[in-house]
Amino acid sequence: MTTATRRVTRRLVPVLAAVAVSTLALSACGSGGGSSAAPTKFTYLHVTEDPATPAIIKELAGNECTTEDKALPYDDQSIAQAQLDQKVQLLAGQDALPTMFSAGGAPTVTQALDEAGQLVDVAAELDKLGVSDDLLPAARSTIENLYGGNVNALPFQFNIEGFWYNKQIFADNGLEVPTTWDELTNAAKVLNDAGVQPFATGASGQGWPVTRLISGYLFRELGPDAMADIRDGKTKLTDPEYVKAAQAIADLGTAGYLGKAPEAVDYNTIISDFLTGKAGIMYMGSWALPNFADETANKIGSENIGFFAYPEVEGGKGSIDQLPANIGVPTALSQKSYDKNVGAWVKCIAENFGSAALKESGQISGFKVNTPVETDDLTTLVQQKIEETSQSVVWFETYFSSKASTTSWNNIASLVDGKITAEEFMKLVQADL
């Protein structure tokens, strides 16, 4: 992977990691099923923070999708992510959504568009086009989790999450890869006693690197529907089993396993602490692969980095095989402008995007890699984990409102610093749901 590619891909991290940040009111939007003139261009409106994906589409237009591009020329349009929701709301209200577009960060945005009849049923169309098998099972599961069982988005990015660990540090301290929560906390104690910071994490700016630990525990304890049950009102964050998960992470903080001052540690410092050998373990998504491939930043060497899934909780209903995953900013298709030429583009993308993304930018997508691409060992490892995963889970703030997400991120440092209790933390977030 080139340095230029790594720089481009690193810009995606805020987009991929904290996607659930805003909501969109579309109650005034009309249905997208009305008749309209056939599109004259294959327009893709995307966020400027993601230059890699449109570059891949453009590459396909000049190669594998040349026929499709001649019939319906590719048209690249971009907008800052901060302005995306307002722009999409405006276009949706005018029944003028572009052919393909970044639909917004929060799942509620895409759901609202879908309920307004403005989105293409991606699963149904892929099936009609004979390319449904090109959508990876793990990606399909993730999209269904996000959008109430519907597949109405294309997974141009696909990330799994889990614990990355320093193999050399583990070997030096006689540690095996933990498969249970007790084994993980024991490993943390061994590292801490040896003078090694167990976990590289932090809550400066946005607290998702720490709140992800809470949801991971919940999914192992309560099963894959733990956060959906909160969304559906079946349970509350203040229920004892949810508070237990928050307490488990608070205990890591009070034991010193998360570092001395996680409230002052931002994303870049988390990455640096792990890649310089300061910490033995880091919870992070596969979007960090470009950082691992950066030989200047990676002082421990890619050969010393391993991965393990969030461990099981004894007696829990969840499985270690259920990996947290996300598709970055969802990409939707406008129902109103969908015709056979757009369908031809979608088919070509489904068949070729997976390979092109890996080849052009090292980007892992939710599509099959139908043409072999040489990758580094860690990228290959992630691909294998994705292929082995048939069911994915989401993250703590997936179904939260913007206000509740902010409350969660703003208070997580106080939880792990012992300034508020687990009950108080969950009560604060629950109040904003």
C-alpha cells in the first residue's frame, strides 16, 4: 500500500468509526415511486471525507464497467459530511435524490428515506440481477441489523471490530489469546503488574473507543439483540444486566488497565500507544489496517500484531463468532431514478468492486473479491474473519439519538475514572433515548 493511499484511507476513520451521529426528519417527503424521466448520468453524491470509494467507481468506469459507463456516464459529486444530512433532506423533499448517494450517518436517516419510498430494495435487485451471492453474508447481516431487517444500502466499506494485540508482549509475559472475559481481565492484570499498559484506549473528543467495550460485553452476556431490545423498548439501559456491563468496563478503569488519564487520550494517541508498544491490547476496527501498514508509525511491526474477537462471558447468550461490524457511511440508490441502465451499473459494481477496492486502495468492502488480489497478512486475516462470519452485531450507540450518543461519549470518561457510577452513567444515557 502506498503512503498516499494510507493518507487517503486514514481520513475515513471519523466517518467509519462514529457513524451514528445525526438524525433526519423526512416526514414531509413524498414517495419516490412516481414516474420520471430516465437518468442521463450515473450520479454518485458522496462525502468528501471518503475520496477512495468514488475513485474506485471511476476506475471501474474505465475498465470493468466500460459498457455501463457508455450507456450511463459516471458523474462524481461530493459534499462535506457536515452538510450531507441537510442536502439529502432537501433533495428528498424535492423528490430529486441522485442516482446513488451517501445516505447519512445514523441508521434512522436511511430508515426514514426507505419508509418514504425513496430507496431501492438492494437485496431484491441484486437477486434479480443474479449477483446476490456477491454480497457477503456478514455484510448482509450488518445491513439488516442497522435497518430493521431490510437491505437498502451498498457496503462500499466493511469493517469488523475486535481486540488487536502485541504478540511479542504476550509472549514475553506468557499470555495466550483470551477467549473468555475472565481470561481477558487476567491478561490485563498480568500486563499491568509487569509495567505494561494493558489497553490502549481513550475518550477525548468522542468516547466511542470505550463505549464499544460496554456493548461488546452486552452482546456476549445478553446475545445479539441486546441493543435492539433497547431500541424497541423491551429493556432499558438502567436494567441490572445492562448496568452490569457498564460496571465491568468501569472496573477496568479503576484497576488502571485503561491508562492513567483516558479522558485526555484521543484517537491518534490510541493508535500511537499501541503501535509504539506502550500498550499490549487495543480495541479497534479494521479501518486501522492502513495505520498498521504505515512503517513509519508502526514501531512494533505488522508481524507482531494479532487479532482476537471480543471474548465470551461465562453463562452468556452471545457467541464469540458474532463480530461487531459496520459499513461506514451507507450508500443508497434512489428508487425514482432506478432503471435498467442503473441496474447494469449495480450488477457490475457487485461483481467487481470487492477486488477493485482491495487493489486500488486496500479498502475492504462487503462484496466478494472475485479476482485474486495480493494483500498483506493482516488484511488477509481480516478478510478471513469476514468470510467466516455469518452473523454480526452493532455498537453501543447504533440506535441512539444524536443527543443520547453525545451524552454517552461525554460521560464515559467519568465512568472509567470513577467519578460517576455505572448506574449513574446508564441513567444519563437512558434519559436521552
